[in-house]
Amino acid sequence: MTLATNKFAGSTLTQVANGYLVAKTRKEALAYLSAKAEVTKRKRWINAAKAAAAGDDLRMAAYAAEGREATNAAWAAVPREPKADVTPIKPKAKAKAKAVAKPKANPSAMDALTAQVLALDEAAFTAFTTKLIAAKRS
């Protein structure tokens, strides 16, 4: 049976779950759920197909419930299944320390330094530049 030829074609999961709960349409609803679970990417349909195949009437009644209060009450009655593969949570990696920002130079001090460098004669300027480059390399 294909999805298009089934009685529940185009139905919502709630409508199909209601059909599953009725004895006369249970087989058709189960066939539709199985076919839909194979072609859909929605986890809700896949889980409903698993519940229907396992004969879990409580879970199917929860899928069939309509309205917020009824849905919440129906899902509260469904026992929780323990997760099979519980992996421990990895601790988060510690954040790297942020680089300390260099303090911004005072513009007036920079202007004064610039004036001093410009006032140097050729020999003093060469000596200053040589020492500056050597200090920068080490």
C-alpha cells in the first residue's frame, strides 16, 4: 500500500493516531504510519510509527490528543523511556585569555617625541634609528 492510496493519505498525525486507536482502522493506520516513516524526515512520524509497531496505546493516545490541556495530560501519563546510550557531557574548553590591549599613547606626548626626533641632527638621528631597530628585534 502506498501513501497516496491509503485511507489516511494527507492526514495529520493526530488523525492517523485517532484511526490507530479505532479497532476497525488500526491496520490501515499502522500501514500508513510505516510508509510515512520511511519517506519523511520528521522525527515525530518516525517515533509514532515505532510506538504503533510496538503496540504502545498510551503513546498513540498522546499523539491523538487534541488541545493543549488534553495533550499535556496524555503525555504525562506516558512513562519515560531511559536513554540507551548516555554519554557524559564533555567539559567546555576554557576560553583563551584575551590579549592585553596596549595603552593608547597620549597624543600630546607623541607630538613632543616627534618634535624631539625632528630636532636631531643627522648623526644623532642615525644612532637613534639604529638603537630603535635593535631594541625592536630583541
